[in-house]
Amino acid sequence: MVIKTASPLVVFKSSIIEVTVYLDAIDHAESRWYDHPNKTGFCGVDMKEITLCYMTRELCHQFLREHDIHWLPVNPEDIIIQHRNWKLKYVHQVAYEIGKDEQYVLDHVMRSQDGLSMYDVKVDKYDILINASDDKPPGRILWTKMHEIGHIYLGHLRDNHLTKIIKEELPPELYEQMEFEADMFA
């Protein structure tokens, strides 16, 4: 089975199983990559993106095994509780802690309308900040939590010596790669 689409790497974003199904389709098409005249890959996707898919898929499988996950959907809060150095915080909590309003947290702390993972290197602790405002559908909040867990589990903060992932503070290629991997993870 070959999936044909204009943008094959963003077809499935809702679960690890869907990503796995998609990557299995890429596995099946592997022999066709090398027959392509310009060797750019399947459906015009370059080999670097394919390699990122494989690496992320393997880490997703490892994550599922380590956390004994057999059924979807996954409850991110259950995963966070299992890690003594991970803490889930909501925008309203952070706003209260720093004495500012929620919009300030979104615009100046998170610089995102969805979520942010933060890493305190000194104490090896992660905070996952989530915007759970009324205008956010529950599925989007669930996905965002898993995306932020992905940043932590995939080592984006620790391995790149970052305290948080902010688009304006990183080289575009690194930012896009980390976001792509966390999207695949979620």
C-alpha cells in the first residue's frame, strides 16, 4: 500500500499508532525511493525527513514499551505523574505564581497559544505549561500535552542545552526539526 498525498509527512498527527501505520507504508515503498531519478525520496520528500521519521518512530515505540502503554488514547497526566521531575502547569497557575495575567503568560512566558516545555538544568526538572482555555477543544489540549511530553522524551531540551523551545531564539532548521519530531510523537 502506498499513500499518495501532497504532503506525506503531515498526514497523520493524532496518535503514535497512526504514525506507525503511515511509516509502515513508507517502509513498503522504500524500494521505490532509490528508483527515483533525482534520489530525493518518496513523493518528493528528501531522505533527511525520512530518516527523522524512522528515528522518531523508534523512540515512540520505546516510549510505549517503557510506559507499558497498550491502548489509545493515552492519558498524558498519567505519564507525567510517573516522572518525579516532570510537572504539569496550566496558564492560569503560572499567571498566579508570577503575579501577571494569563495573556502575559501566553505572550511573554510561553510565546505560544498552546503549550511550552521548560527545563531547569540545575535541578533536572521539567515544567509542561498548557493553555487549557475554554476556546481550546479537549482533543487539542490532549495533543498539545503529548507534543510537549515529546519534546522532553526526545531530549530536545536536555540534548540541545535549552531551557525552553522558542522559535525566535533558535536557528530555523533546528526549531523546525524539533517541532516536526514532537508533532510526530504526539
